[in-house]
Amino acid sequence: MLGTRPFEETRERGDLRDMVGSLLARELPADRALALDREGLFAADAWTALGRAGLLGLGGDEAAGGTGGTVGDAVAVTEEIARVLPGLAVDYVTCGMAMRMLGDGTGTAAAAWLPDIASGEKICSFGMSEPDVGTDLLNLRTSARVEDGRWVLRGQKLWISLAHKAEIAFVLCRTDPPEEGRRSRGLSVIAVPLDQPGVTVNRVHLAGMRAAGTCEIYFDDAVAPLDHLVGERGRGMALLAQTLDVERVLAAGISLGIGRAALDLHVTHLREREAFGGPIGRFQALQHAAADSIADLSASRALVNTAVRTMEEGGPATALTAMAKLVAGESTARIVDRGMRAMAAHGLAEESAMQMYFRDARLQLFSPVSNDMIRNILGESLGLPRSY
């Protein structure tokens, strides 16, 4: 019988999924996940368990304290987490980006934090977006200067996941004037300790992804040691660019997890809900909606798998990861909408996970980059003039 679980994966990848599923069933049962989402709380116990299992270190160089593993492994884990609590999957992607950024041989003090982040003992966040800067990061205003042998930062970051629990934030800021014609030069990544007088972290309460812990951060002469520079001074955008393909395909993994979980709920409802003398799943119109959803999910998965395979083989994957992020996000929005329509008030009730998936799927249309910007990138890859 056709199901929503991947059927073409290797045995090892399937075992990894089973392990993550069992871990989350113990640490984050459905009622607990819904409660954390309702209250906007971080799943601390589940995070600790993921760290003990070596799952937070996926993508990190084993020699540096990570767990190793492939991009495909990380996508599978992301999907399984998103099936249970999508907000936690957002935080997991943040950790995955840190693994790749710190494990690239930067040779600075920041690299020494990789083992603690991988184990879950230390939590990190990324400070990139600002109130007036989203996709257009080259116009950011947060700055850092060297004063008395340390970095001093001023500015504000917004839409920052997990900052309220993090010890450090990897902050993209301007440390030097831009070079003529190259605005990306002069931007650096600095690891800033968040527990200090010069830092204020406030929660931002969203309708979706509540458990991710979205925050704003104010830097008012916040300080960081000089060796907290991550990578090369003035080349922060180049450092982050190395992680963008991974970020997009992991974002697609979140969409797959939400879509898969929502479709499972949808189909269960069609089988169990009765009206007019039998299960409503016997009505052709309702069957067709579920059929469209399994087709959407399967097409998205095929594109994600193609992007993952290309990345693992070392091929050019930017267009593929962009398409995977775009298609998975748009498809999942449709899948969850169909499921909500079929379940009606049952799906909108707070006791149903469908309402969580319905809200959380919306973020995937514009995060970590908007799908319209993804379309711009794909248009440029077709040889069309750059539109931004």
C-alpha cells in the first residue's frame, strides 16, 4: 500500500529515521509537542537527547568534535523532527549551519565550541536579518569596531531563532567599509556572548513556529574577544555562502516533515470520520484531494533527493536546492490546506496537530529566504537578467 514514508532510501537511512522517531516518541510525545507549541517553549529535554545521540553534530567534522554524516542524513533527521514539532526542526537547522560553518577549518577560537554545540551543552543562534534588512543582507546596519583590544558591536537583529536560550550568537556585521563595487566585502561573522550588559534579547511571538523561539537582539556596545571572529575578516558573506545550499535543502526537509505529518492526519480522518452511513474517505471528491497531496509530497521528495544526491557527489547544486526549497514549501502549503479543509473544525481545534502544521507551513514560504527571491535566483540561473 502506498504510504507517506520514503520507500527508496537505503537501509541505513531508514534505520536513522527509525532511531530519531523512537527518540522523539520517548522525549516528545504528541501531547507534549502540542503543549510546547501552545506555550511557545523550547523542547529542552528533546534537544539534550538529540545531542546525546550525536544528531546535533551531523555535518560537523568528526576530527573537530562533530558526528560527520552526509547532507542526506541531516535532511532525514530534519524531516523526522518536523513531523513532531516543526519549531524544533527550525532550531535543528540552526545547529546544522553552525556545524558546517565552524567545521571548515577557520582555525579561530570559535571552532573550539563545535563539540559543545554538537553535544547540546552549548546553544547557538545566528544573527543575520534586521528590522529593515531581510534578503538584502548587504545593506545591514549592525557594526563592529575594534576598541581596547576587543570587538564592540552596535545594532539590532530580528527574527533570530533560539537567541533566548543561546550562549552565543554568530552575528553578521560590518567591520570594514565596502570595497568599490563589492558591497559584500567588509562584512564579518563574530561570535558574540549573549550573557552580558550590552545585549538585550526579547521574544517575538509569531503565529507559527512558536516553539522555535523567535527573538530580537539589541547590541549596545556589546563586546567580544578579537579571536571570536569566525573565518576571515571582511569575508563573512563568503563564509555564509558556503552553507546556503545546505540551509535550503534542510528547509525543504522541514516542509517534507510537515507535509507528511499533515497528510497522515488527513488520511486517518478520511478513514475514521463517518457521515451518511460510512467513512467520508469513500467520497471521490475527498479522495482526490488526498491523491493530489500524496502526488505533491512525492514530487517534492524526488526533487529534494536529486538535490541531496548532487550535493553529496560534489556537483553544482544551487539551482537544485533552490527548486527543492521552493517546491517543497509551496507543495506543503497546499497539502496542509487540503487536510484542514477535510478535517474542518476537527483540524482547527487546539487539540489537533493539524492547526500547528497549518500555521507552521506558512513560514516555509518566506523563510529562510522568500520563495519569490528563490524564483529570482532560478530566473538568473536560466540566463535572464538579474532582477535585484
